[in-house]
Amino acid sequence: MNKEFRLTDKAFPLSNGKLKIYASDIKGVSADNFVFDYARKYREAGNKPPDLRDLLGKETVYTSYDRNRYASASVWMLSIGIDDYGNIKCKNSKSDAVSYVEYFKNQFRKFNQNSDDSIFNAWTLLDKDATKDSILKVLKEIATRSSTHDYFIFNFSGQSNLFTPDSINYFFPYDVSGYIFTPKNRKTGDTINVLNSMISQNLLQEYIQLIPATNQLFISEAGPSEKFKTEFIKSLMNNSIALAGILNKNRVIIVPNNYGLDDFNCGNRNVGKAPLNYAITTLDTAYNIYNLFDEGEKADRVAYLLKTMLFQCQSSMINESYLDVFFEKKFLKEHESVSGSTDNKTRGIKPKQEKLKEIAGLTGKRYALVIGTNNYKGEGWYELSNPVYDATEVANELENSYGFEVTLLKDPIMDSIYKAIRNYYLTLTSNDQLIIYFAGHGDYDNGLMDDGFIVCADSKAIDDDPVRNSYIQYSKLQKMINKIPARQILLMLDVCHAGVFDANVLGKQRDNPASNITNRNVLEFLKDKAQYKTRKMLSSVGKEAAFDGGAGKHSPFANLLLQVLRTRGSGSNGLLTLADIYSVLQTASMNESATLKISPHIAGFGDNDPMSEFILIPTETKN
């Protein structure tokens, strides 16, 4: 229940120390469902799992961190099939889309050894239901409801084409009709540019990058040429090998090598399926399609069998070279090997986290002040939906994955924030680390004050407080934080006009002072960088407004930040740096969709040494 005694969660016991959780929002609308493996949580902590009565009697049964770490994997699938493109008709797109969902559901039952279909979540959008808005709406919902350990499966069966001058491939939703080279808006009299009615690969990637699921599978036979495969893979990897490595997604892409077909004959028989659908849905029953995520021999074997299925058809139209199975992680490892980027990684036994802290000279404690403000007393400052939610999840991740002692303030008044900062000034030592995170409203006065401000829960209306005495002024905050004794301090601001904290935003922006650890020996990097005094700030925007996101959904900044934190440095030599976080956030600066766009800013301030870098060392995992 929440503080107003509304029922928000229902729990049903399953076998082997698991609970089936159904969560609702404050309006009673279903918001989530998952299987919570509470027994594993307690065993990893070295404790005996409680009996069910004791567990349900606790004030907190599970946290958002538990939801991401100890939930049994669920599947989130979007399958799109469009046969009707006006005077152009596809034969099997709709039936393929439907059969994919049924096939992946049955395969997951066997793979998971669980008949609970409620953890298989699928949307099948066919013809008139497969509009651009409907497709993007489903992707948004999956981004909100899925978690790190889940599976995301995307299929598009229909038409697409590459258009100049940007040479980007566009998928044709139901909004578009006609031949692939001469598409038009389906609605007569619609004067909108037809490209704006389609879904570009770049736009698709913007929505997919917000989906936290690590295991992701993409299937599409919509490619009009050999360029489709290359462009599709590049867009999903953000056109950056380094960035893909940081996010460390286990992504698999199945596409044709050349022109995609909608129908074909296997031997002398028309199978009523597209080749990819036939190869996948008739896979040898000794294997499971989810073995594609195994990153080993099973995955390679499944890929081989998919190609073999088409070879055995002995069709004049296709052979085993028709399809390609692209493994992103395998590609990244091969790239590292060829480029020599593995040569300088730590060899032999990986150092323990305490040893890494000792080498870095960060033998003190790690502290975090995390602040989220939804509600404001001052007139003109409307209620926000997500800062407290964002702050709570960031706090959980810093505490559980990185060992920070977290102070979480929800809707705090100004004095309580100043009190917390002063306490850090009085108690921290030079070997400590400190992260300060703000989410909420921000303000900027380009007149008399010529400064930016954090709006607090008790900040007055601007007309009642024109010099902002009830606000936290950036220049004052900067001086206070700089005086805190900790050698490494990082300030993160997800508020409007946050970049103004760095005075250079008002003029020419300085170069990014951070650097990542790709191709660097971890121990050497720690010795080089951690010795310097670090005063860094990271903001979600520069001088402009920041988007809050829909109710119950993270802001774009918080979403990507959490995804990077949850990798625990697994894709970047076991450490996370501010540069890693910033490079991921930068991808959203190119987003086509305004509500998903951010313009992150990074800078040093105060006594920051230009050679420094803020470093996050994950805690030891207990697997």
C-alpha cells in the first residue's frame, strides 16, 4: 500500500522461494507484473530466506533495485505485420507476425521451464493497428515496464526502403501506402511529408535505446537491398562501437543479406511463410531459439541451423546465404581482438574491488546525496511526475551496486538540502567520494541575477521572491561543493537550465574534460586519474528546458543514466567513468523526437584538475 492506504501491489506465492507480483499505480491501473526471486536475494546476502509470513510482514517487501536484479526474466515482444499497402499487397506479413508471437511464447515456456504466460508480454499490431503512433506507443510502454534481465524481441514484417538525401532506411507503417519507391500518405489530402509518416531507423533506435532489457532480438525481412542489413545494424549500435561496448547489450539481429522476400517455395511446396519466418519457426526441436542469447556454442549452432533450414529447401530463390545472424557481443570481441584493444587490459586474475580502491587511493567511504522534488508550494511551479521516482532508483543503484552511503531526500525544503551539504563539509575526508544528484525544477534569470537556480519544495513564486532567496543559486552551490574535503565529487543535475551551473555555457562551451578507459590498462588508469582533485558536473541540458517524461516513466536522462549504472562497468573493463556515462547520454542529443531529446553538458568546476576523472568502482557481486 502507499501512504494514502491504496492497494498498489498484490503478491501470490510460487514454489522455490518466489512471489508473483502484480503492481498498480495510484489510480489502480496495472503498471507491472513480475516474478520476484526473494530466496536468491537473501542467499546472495548470506542469509536464510524468510518464510512467507515474515517476508510479507516486512515494511518493504522489495525495492526497485530488487525488481531489476532479482526478478525472473520476462519477455517483451512487439510483432508488426502489414499486408495492406493500398494497391500493393504483401502475402504473409500478417500471418508471419502472428506466428512469431505464438512460436516465441511456446519456446519461452520450454526455455524457462515455466508455464506462467503472464511473464510473456506481447503486442501484435496488424494492418490498421500498426500505425506509427501505435508502434511508438508500445515501445514506450516496454521501455517503462521491462527491466535489465528481461528479453526484448522486435519483428517488423512489411515494407521499407532507403531514401536520399540522408540514405536512411524507413519502415512503412500503416499510415503509408503504395510501392516502396513511390510511397504516399494513406489519408487522401494529407499534405505532411510522407517521410514524416514513416519510422526511420534512427527514430526506431531512439525508442529502443530506452528499453533496459539486456537481451534483445531483432527480426525483419523488410530490407529492399543489401544496404538494409548494414544500416539496420549500425543504427541499433548507435553508429558507435565504443558506445555499444559501454552499454553491453546482448543484441542479436536476424536479417536478409540482400533483398527480403515475403513468400517462397521450399522444394516444390509453397510454405506460406517468408524465408526468415520459416527458418526460425521450424528450428530443430533439440534447440531453443532463446539459445541465441547464450554467447557460445549453442548460439552459433542455432545460427547455423537457421541457415541450414533454407539450404535444405533447395530453392532456386534462396539458399543458406539468404540470411545473416549478427551477434553484437561477438562482433565487439572480434573488433577488440583485431584492433588490439584487449592487449592492455588487466591480465590474469581480475583485481578485487577493494584492491582497485586501494590503487586509486580511494580507500575512504563513498557518499551520495540524492534529491528528487515533485511537489512545490510556490505559485507557478507545477507538480512533476518523476523526479522522486528517478531519484529513488538512482539512490538504490548507487547503494546496492557501488556501495555508496546514500541520503535520499524527497520533496526537501531548501534548509534541509543546505544542512546535508554542510554535514558533508564537516565529516568527509580527502579519500572519500561524493555524488550529489538533483532532479526537479530549475530556473534561470538572465537579467539582474545572471545565474541559474534549483527550485526547492518551499521556494516562493518568482513575483514574491525576485532575487531568489528561497532558491539554491548555482554559483553559491558551486562554492559550497568545492569546499567539501572529498577528493572526488560529481554533481548531476536533471533540471531545467542545468548547464548554466558551468558559466562557460553562457559563452563558448569548453571541450569535454573527461576521458574513458577504452584501450587502457585498468590499474594504470586508476593510478593516473584518481590522484587528481575532481570536481565535475553533468547536466541533462544546457540553458534549455529538460523533459520530465510521462507519469511513472523515467526522464530520458535518468533512463540512460540508470542503464549505464546497471552495467556495473561490465562492458568497459570493470569500471565506470563519467566519460562513459556522458558518451551514452550524448546519443540522445541527436534524437529526432523532441520529448526524447536531451543535450547533456559536462564540465569541471572549482578546484578541478583538468587531468582528473570521476571513477565508479562496482561492489563485488555474489553469484
